[in-house]
Amino acid sequence: MNEMTNLYSQMGVSQAVYQYGEKAIEKLGMRFAEIDQIAEYNQAKVLFAMQKNRVSAACFAATTGYGYDDVGRDNLERVYADVFHTEAALVRPQITCGTHALTIALSANLLPGDELLSPVGLPYDTLQEVIGIRQSPCSLKEYGVSYRQVNLLDDGTFDYDGIKNAINNKTKLVTIQRSKGYATRPTFSVEQIGALIAFVKNIKPDIICMVDNCYGEFVETVEPSDVGADMVVGSLIKNPGGGLAPIGGYICGTKECVNRCAYRLSAPGLGQEVGANLGLMPALYQGFFLAPTVVAGAEKGAIFAANLYEPLGFRCVPNATESRHDIIQAVELKSEEAMIAFCKGIQTAAPVDSFATPMPWDMPGYNDKVIMAAGAFVQGSSIELSADGPIRPPYAVYFQGGLTWQHAKLGILMSLQKLVEAGLVDL
Ligand SMILES: *Cc1c(COP(=O)(O)O)cnc(C)c1O
């Protein structure tokens, strides 16, 4: 296709890089077909929930002030609850990010003297200050909530003996992070999470099991709430916002847990009754509607990246052939220089701020310098094509998103182009 290669070369992607990419894509037909099937199922699931809850134009009206009797907001929460098969949901633009949603879920359901257990190793960077693993004012630790952690075994599986030993009469809540985050361990399948929850509940049935669902939504046909999680928590500027939500977070779960979360978010006694929608409902509904196909495109991009970089000698997590449970692709680039080149490529391919050059910086909540490439319509949105990673060995860049598969593909080709131009890769 001459037209295609012409345009790509005008945009800076060489013939050699383009051809190398086409060769990688040739082998991916079957996998892409499977992803499309999952997207079809999840599209129907979301659609059915919207129909069942009689979504109408009235749901899109803006409210201000207290936001009492906000029909659109309340109905969106019923739609989320139906999609995640939970009793209740809290879906709010007042939840500023994923870390905030997780903080609400934890602090609402843990009281002084309670213990929090992570049976899957160290939690995501920002959660470490929330919990108090790294000292911070207002951490759970400061409020008298203790923390225990059981690391994964060397092969990335759960240390069931260790978990059994760690559970004690103080253990109140177990936090399970589905996605690897900035680690190079495997992401867990929903099935694996279900087995872990069953194991924990078998030892102590009243333990609350919370799943950090960030980046996992709609990658499979089931969610952790289908396999016993009492709460699933995530960000609307990742998967479930479909790229359209400009802000927000969600917590879906049991009535009791979600009620407490609402009391924590607003105030005891007020709960879900307050919280104006400020005119964001069209974006939150439409984004949720688009989310299954957006996630599918992003996942194709992740698989393409692994199939492009692995043969070039860079370790990829997940690898080129294994099954996927989130939209994140880690590529171990072995040097800071290569991380910068990779991110430059992603940035150059962006629709917004394509002229900017990403540089490592001290980002709040993170311990090492972080580099981020993001030219997004929504600032910091990582369901849009983005790459980031802490500057520390093994110099892994975490690549994710892409509102369309076509854009994800171009971004990845551009990242390879920059590595080639920097003399770090020979095709
Ligand atoms: C992104 C992420 C978070 C935090 O979300 P923010 O919106 O960045 O605050 C928490 N856990 C995991 C696994 C994530 O990927």
C-alpha cells in the first residue's frame, strides 16, 4: 500500500520500520479475532445495562450545588452496578483519580486496630503512602491501621502458606491488585483472583476482599466482582471512561461497603445523596458505552508492541504469546536513554502536544524519577496512547492505551523509529 507508506514516511516512520511492523502483524489475526469477540460480549453487557435502566436524555442534564435528586448520576451508578454485577456503585467526578478511589475504599472500611493485608506483594507506588509503607501524613498507618504483606513466590504465583499464616484476628480487608502496575510480575486473571478470594474467605469469611481493578476492566468477559470481590475499584481516565470521561473514579461492590465509601467521600449521613454532576454525565455514559471497544484497541496495541520488541531482544511482560489480563505492556529497554527514545516516539505520534519532548521528572507520589509520554485530550489519561515508567532498572517502559488500534499501532512504530534513529536498535 504505497499511499500508506507515503503518509507514514511524511510522518517520520521509515519504510524499514513499517515493513518490520507489518511482518509482526501478519501473525496476530487469530488473537485480534479473540479480542474482538470479548469486546462484542462486553459491548452487549454495557448496552443491556443501559437499556434495562432506561437511560434517556433526562440522564444527561447538568446539576449544580448539592446535586440532590440527580437522576443521571444515580442511574449511571445503577448501570455500573449492573455491568459489574454488584449491589451498589459509587461513580463520581468528585473522585479525582484511581488512587483517590482506592483511598476511599480502604479508609472507609478500615478502622483503628484493623489490619490490611496485601497477599500479592508490594502495592502500586501511590498506594504505599496511602497505606503508610512510605511515611506520609494522613496515611492509614497514622490512623492506627496496620499493614501486612505476603510476597508472590518466585514464579509469580500466590504464596498460599504465607497468606494463611498472615491472616489473623485483626485482618479486616485484603487488597488485591489485578494489574502489575510498575512491577514486572504477571497480571492476574480474573480466575486467579477468584481462587485467591475463595482461599482467603475460606480461612476467614468476614474478610472484605477489595480488588484494584485499574487497567483490567473489559479485558475479559468477567470482572473480579463476578468471582467474589466485595469491592472493585478503578479510575475513569483509564478503561471504563472510554477516553471520554474527563475525570472520575468508581467503586462497585456490596451495599454495605459502597455506603461506607459514600460516607467517606462526602460526609457521614450525606453519602450518595450529594455530589452535583456538573454537566459531565454525557461523557461518563458515552465513555462507558465505548469502553469495551476502546479497551480492545488498546489491547491489540499492547500485543503488537510485545510482538515487535521481543524479537529485537527486549524482554516483554507479558511476552509476545501469553494471554492478557490488562492493557499494559512492559518493555524492558535496559537503559534510561532507550526509555527516553521510546517515550519520544509515543509523544511524536500523539494528536495533542506532538511537538513536546518528554523528560524524566520527580512526580508526586513516586519514589524514583518518572518519564511520561502522553499527548492526550484528557490530561494524564492512560487509556489514551501513553507510555511511562520509573527511571530504575530494568528500565522498563509501561506502554498502554490508544483510543483506536490504528493510533496505537502508529505510536509503537514511531517508538521503534526513535530507537533506530538513536542507534539503539538495528533492524
Ligand atoms: C493507575 C493505577 C493506580 C492509581 O491510579 P491514578 O489514577 O493514577 O491515581 C492504582 N493502581 C494501579 C494498578 C494503577 O494502574
